[in-house]
Amino acid sequence: MFPIEPKKILIGFICADFFILALYLLFANHPLLGERVDLGQEGNLPTWYSSFKFTLAAIAALHCYFQGKQTPYNRGWLLVTGLMLLMSIDETGQFHETATRWLMESSGGNNLRDYFLVSKEGGALLWTLIFSPIILLVGGALSVFYYLQFRAHPHLFVAGLVLVGLFALAAGLETMQAKILGAENYLDASSWSQFKIFSTLEEMAELLGATLLLWIHYSFAWLKNNTSPE
């Protein structure tokens, strides 16, 4: 069921992450390929690749459920599977950004933009602040669940903390991008260059975080498969 060792999975997807980065750096200004490999664009190769990883993470989480004992804690893997599928769908559909744009059209959204000195163009990048209560609730619950599951495999829990840090870094960088778009001189060369750097770092943090997420689930399923009695 799991013929590939987890270490090879991790190395392979990290190499793929940096291959995506290399494509972007090489072809960012290409008239035909530029948008297809742009890390900051939606509906292109990096987006579909990231969605694919979340789908694989969902499949691995489902394997963890079927291979575990039928306890209340083990049923949490079904919730994790659903969460990974939602993240996969949202990665391609960008529903969180659509919802944020809609909220930003309200008076409350205008007040939020004014408070953070963010322009209308950068309003959608504030989704991490708008949905922060939900993000913190889900992230906290997921961390507790991982701790309960990975107590016998602390390296997996440490990897989980690292991926939380990567996603938090990505959220912070996205907020900084919104601040840049709110500046009066955001169209000058220096500000735009800074925006692109933050955007690239943010997307790479998300790609590497998704890779760790997939690896954690796959590793746990692989360990359970190899320690299960024949």
C-alpha cells in the first residue's frame, strides 16, 4: 500500500517545490509562460500543484483513519480528511479571497482597510486577519489532535510545528503585501520589487508547508501500515 519510503516522498516534493520556483524565476517575463508559472497568480501550474498536494494529504489522512483503532481520537482523521479536501478545493477556487473581496465592499471592510492603511487593491490580502478566529480555532484543534496522534513519533509533531510556522509566515507576508499596496508610492520600482519578493517568499512558504503536511500524513500512515499485524 505504501511502497515509497516517507523520506523519498519528502525529498521528491521539496525538489518539486523548488522546481516550481525555478520555472517562475526563469519564465516570469515570458509572454506565454509567465502567467502559467507565476507563483502569485491563480488558476495556473503552482496553484494546481498545491491543490494536488492537499488532495494527497487528504488521501493519506483517510488511510490513517482506516488503519487506526476505532477510537474517538482516531475519528478525527475523518475531519482532517475533510479539511484537506476543503483546502484543496479552495486552493483552486480561491473562495476565501472571493469572500474577502465581498466583505471589503461593506462599510466594515472600508473601516478595516482604513485602519490598516490598505488600498482597495490590497483588501483581499487581508483575509488572514478577517478569518483569523476561524484559522486560530482550526489550527489549535489540529495541533492538539496531532499531539495526541504523534506522541509516539515526536519528529512528526515537530514537523507539524514547523509547518504551522511556515503557514504563519505566509500569512504575515501576505499582510505585508497588503500594506505595500496601501502605500501611495506602491507603483514605484522599489515598492513593486519588495512586493514581488514578499509574494514569492509567501508562496514558497505555503508550498513547503503543504509538502510537510503531506509528508506528516503519509509518514504516519506508512508507520501504521508497517507496524500493523499481518
